Amino acid sequence: MVFYTSDLEYLYHYTELPALYHKERLAAAMQVARPGETREQAWERFLRDWGAMQQSPFFRLWAGAAIDEMLSALHERHLARLAGRRA
């Protein structure tokens, strides 16, 4: 997502995931086969668990964190622009 001023001056861009969301590390840990589980069973369990996680409150928490990061960065850019105009 890219943010611009009304004069199309670039302010900030956000790329997909909040800092607290460690998708690759989480997915890797969730895919590890449990004792007595085949690779195929582990994969099927992972797909079920991943889908359930996306329906859980954690997924909404991560979405909220992304919004918080965007708003925080935009606020910082706004303050920096104001400080630059006063200088």
C-alpha cells in the first residue's frame, strides 16, 4: 500500500505483513510432523490448523497491528514534513 499527499507527494509504503507476524517461522513450526504422523498427515493437519488460525482472534490481531504500523508511520512522516517546513 502506498500513501501520498493530496499533491501526490510520496509519504510512505507498507508491504503486507506487520512486524509481529512471523509467517514463515510460524508456518515452518506448524508443518513439523508430530510423533507417529506421516508427512502427508502433517501437511493435512497444517492446512486445517492454518485455516483455523486465520479464523481466530489472532488473525484479527495481526490485521490490527498492520493498521497500527501504517498509522504510526504516516504520523511520523506528517510530523517530519511539518518540522521540515518550519526549518
